[in-house]
Amino acid sequence: MAKKGLRSTAQRRLIVDTFFEGASHMTIEDLLTEVRVRDKGIGYATVYRTLKLLAECGVASERRFGDGLSRYELADDAKSHHDHLICVACGTIVEFEEPKIEALQDEIASRYGFHVTSHKHEMYGTCGDCQKKVS
């Protein structure tokens, strides 16, 4: 916030602290609900602007998983890189790390003379719980 010339207000600090303590893949509405447990006076716009600021600064990453919602998580340089499994039935998001996939991506990039600076790997399907409900 200091780099952007913005004051560090108590509301912004609460939003940032709650984001860092919260679950991965929070929507603005999720974060607003969590923040309002401690301060009912915080509005949607304040949470929205704070999350956008965190994304601009590279602290948070905005993710969209095909359901029309923006979700935010800590940026990969703030925690280890990971990929996602997304259930199209219930919306569950599972983070995973797989060194074989990372090595294969590096091999493919090298084969084509490409230097990868970032990537997103998302797989969509149906989770085990939702598969059991259909059976």
C-alpha cells in the first residue's frame, strides 16, 4: 500500500490480515463475510479495492474457474507454485503439486525454445463426492 501511495487504514489492515489468514480461493463475498465478523462497517467496495490492490502489487492472484466468480489466493511467489482440480458439480477446488508435470512443461518449453515465466494448470471434472451422489 505504501508503494501505491495509499494510507494503511485499520479497515485495509483488517482485510489484508483476514485474506492472509483465510482459506484459499476466496471470492470478494467470502472475504467480506469474514471481515464483517470483526467490523460490520466494512463495505463491499473497500474489500474489492483492497483485493485489486493486492493483485496489482503481486501479493494476490485473481483466478477464474469458469463459474463467473473471481477468486483470490496468495500469489505463487508468496507460496509454492501449485495447480488446480476444479469440480464442475459442487465447485470444490483442490490444489496439487506434481513435479512430473512441472518437468514435462519445462521439457516441452525447451524443445520449442520457449522460456516460460508463468503458467496456470487447471483440470475440470467431477470430484469423488459428487461421483458418489450420481451412482
